[in-house]
Amino acid sequence: FRKFRDILGQKQIQREKGVWKNLDFTINQAKETMLDEGWLDLPPHTQLTERGYSQLANAIRQYHGGYFTFRPKLNESLGISSEKESLLEIYVGGENGEQ
């Protein structure tokens, strides 16, 4: 079907095998999804699946350590500091250890 869709000039529905294992690809797909949906944060697995993004949701769980591990990487890519880092900096008194 991939070749047939190429001949017709249609968008491919299924991704190439193994592409979701690539962290950069998955982060870019998450960013694109958030932009398309107008989300400021990536919703949980069930919400992604209900909205038709099950491949993204499953890739995050299966290949990228789950949402707890993936979200900080996504936030870093978006230029958003993670809440944990901010709390840690407050607790230790910033970068220089000043309190």
C-alpha cells in the first residue's frame, strides 16, 4: 500500500517500521500533535488514544520509558524547565548553592 499511495500522491498512513523507536522522531510527533490540538502539555495515554494518537501513546510507553521519563525530555525540547529541576534549584539555593 505504501507504493500505491506514493503513486496516487496520498499521505502515508502507517509509519516506517521502527521509526517510533527514535526519540527525536517521537518528540517531534508529540510537538506536532500538541500544536495541532492546541495543547500546552502532553495529555495522558488514554486521552491520546481516544483522540487517535495511539501510535504516539504506545511509542512513549514502549520505547521511551513511559510518560514520567518522556515528559521531561519533551519539555526540555520545548525549552520548558521541568518542575522537579525548579524545585531542586529552590531547595539547594540556585546554581551557586546560595540560600
